Amino acid sequence: MGIGAVFSSILATVVALALVLGMAWGVIWLLKKLRDRQLGVAANGESDAPIRFLRSMQLGQRERVVLIEARGETMLVGVTAGSVTLLARWPEGQTPAKPVAAPVRF
């Protein structure tokens, strides 16, 4: 096998890899645009979605508390495998107070 055949084979492999990577990037880009459209995210990145995720904290294997904002109102929600429970609510304009850590004593 000559050097030309080896070079041709390597070139074909590189071109095929570039084509596959380009197609993968295009599919990912398209899926992201479709997801953003479903979630109500505008082209400039701003969201007009009625619910916005703020923070989450895992409490157990299937339990967590989630801080969300819906139409300007902030809510703390408990989420388990079988239910979702409203734990606290702050009206528009009020935000939850930041917790103060208690000193650790040994």
C-alpha cells in the first residue's frame, strides 16, 4: 500500500469525523432552541416563563426542598416521590431572609 492510499484513508476518516461532529453540534443546537421555545425563553436569553427555579436542597434520597418564583411570588416547596407541598410563601417584593449560621461548639 502506497503513501497516497494511506493519506487518502486518513483524510477520509478526518472528513467523516468532522461531518459527524458537525451534525451532532447541529442537533444539539436545534434541541436547545426547541427546549427554549417550550420553556418560553426569548432569543436574548430572558425568560417570560411563569415559574422560575431559584434553588434546591436535597434532604434525602427522594426528598428535597425547592425555592421557586411564580409571577413575582417566592415559594418554598417540599417535593417527595409522592407529593408536592407548599411550605412557605413570600408575596411579591419580599424575599426570604438569609439564614444566619449558628456557631459550632465542640
